[in-house]
Amino acid sequence: MWEGWLRRRTTAQALAQRSRIVGECADDHSIMEVSRRLRIAPDTVRTWRRRFLGKGLDGLCDECRPGVPSRGRSPTRTWNG
């Protein structure tokens, strides 16, 4: 399934990168080799590999973050005078 995510045009870049990480790991490459090939930190490879092994494809999706959600920017005030 992650191969399909890589080919889709609408896939977010982060999800595509996570799919590449999982694919490289599935091809039996070491964490260091994957990090060199994809030019990312080894800790990033470890994180997504671990999440995939623990949760499957659902582990590649973003999780909710703690805290109050952003409400966006407040409207700009215009001063007449």
C-alpha cells in the first residue's frame, strides 16, 4: 500500500517520505544506510520504522498533538483617523 502512496500526486510530502523510509527498511537496509540514501537523520528513520512496526500503516499518519488547537490569525484591525 505504501508504494501507492508514493505514486499518488495528492500525497503529502511527509507521508511520502515516511513511505520511502518503510520501503527501504522492508528491503532489509540498515537504519544508517536508509538515512544516508534518503538524506535524513537516523533518528527519523528509527522513529518511523518503530511506529510502522508497532501500528502498521496507521503508524505512518500524523497523530494528534497535545495542547489547544490553533485558531488561525486574528483579523487585522484598521484604524481610521
